[in-house]
Amino acid sequence: MKKILLVVILLSVAVSLSGCAKKKTVEAPPSQTAPTPVPTRPVEETINERPYVSLNITSDNHWLTLEIKNIKKGVTAIEYELTYFADFEGNRIERGVSTGGKPIDLSGQTEFSKKLLLGSASCTTGTCKYKYDEGVNEGMLVLTLIGDSGREKYESAFRIQKGNEAKEGLSTGDGVFALVSSVLPLKSSYLTISSVGILVQLPEGVMAKSVPYGVFPSVSGKGTISFKTSLTGVSLYTLSGKTWQKLETTLTDGKATADFSNTSLFILGQ
């Protein structure tokens, strides 16, 4: 009897395993060909269509002011997500602020501004208590434009540094752009980020060969900027007021360098 029972159990297990194998085979997705990626248009073709983004930091490092300008026609809403790293109980943790996946209706406006808290707030009866994040010095801004042509997504890394660090170089940390100056206020905060687009069109006949970079607030004083590049025949440009100024550019060791004075937005052009 025990032998018969054992045989029945083994047969049941075999059938069960066979059923599982068949089920797994049926549920396995058929092989699919990966979709053909849509080619990314080069920056020289899109520079005038891109929004201009600035990210200003307050002197106490507690607030950022996000400004988006030159939002093209047809864009009806935006989403943003700003993530950053902060110090917490001896560790580095990721924090952030965003629209929470809920698009902000632009109501026909071509500009947008929002003050963003680096921390948390508890608000009751019109009074808010703030808890500020400490040690914030780097992060990422993701901006999504929503409109007639679908969704356009832009990502920009940023770094927050003090004026004394400008002696070694202010940068986003991507190894492409750097600003060096020895005359900035030592304790002032500066935020470096790609501005995605530009406020004013480049001079006629000049094509963008890099994304633009901005240092906010605007640098008061002299210094040197550099762009990593393998191109020849290129020059650095800076926005001076409402016009682009061509800087005297030197190309050596895979870098384009130039001196500047009292400005904050730069781009490599040809």
C-alpha cells in the first residue's frame, strides 16, 4: 500500500512540474525586435527651440529659484523633478522636489518661475516652519515640456560651490565646462548648470557646438572659462547684455579657453 501511495505521489509531482513547465513556456514573451531609436537632433539644429533654464541659489543655500524662459508655442504644460544629495546623520541621502507627475498648466505663458525649498516645511494657519537640508552641493534637474508635439525631456546636472572653489574651477562635474576665477567673494554660493537653451539667438552664421552653461548668480569680475572639445575652428561666446560677444579663444590639448569679465552664460560656437 505504501509503495502504491508513493508511486501516486511521484506521478502527481511529475504532472505538477510538467504543468509548471508548460505554463512558463506559454507565458514567456515571444522574441521581439527592439524598436528603432529616434535619432537625437544635434544641438546646432535645436538650440533656438530649447527653453532657457536658470537655477539661482540664495546666499544661505536654502532655496533655489527655477526660471524657465523662451518656452516655445505649442507647449501647454511642464513637469519638473529636482533631486539632490544632502547630509543626514552622517550619511548622504537623496532628496528632491517635483511636480509629482502632475503637469503645471502654463495657460499660454512662455515663462515660468518657482521658488524651491531645499528641505521640508510644516505650514499651519499661514505660518510655516522650515527644516533645511544641509550639505547640498550637487543634483539633477529634469524638465519635461508637454504640448502639441508630445513630450520633450531635458536633463541637467548641477553643482553648488563657494567662491573660494572658483580658484580650482566651478563646474557641473561633467568634465566639459569649467570657470576659474580668483576674485569671487570667498563665501558666496554659485550654482553651475547647463541652461539647456539660450535667451538670445547666436550671431548670424554661428552654430552652437555645445550646450550652453550658466553660472548663477552672474559672476562679477574676471576669470577664464574652458570647454573640452576635439573640434577646430571654434570659438567661445558669452552673452553680454542682449548680445553675444565672441571671446578670444585658444585651442590647446583638447580644450577651448578664453578670458571673460562680468557675465554668466557661455557656449561653444563655430
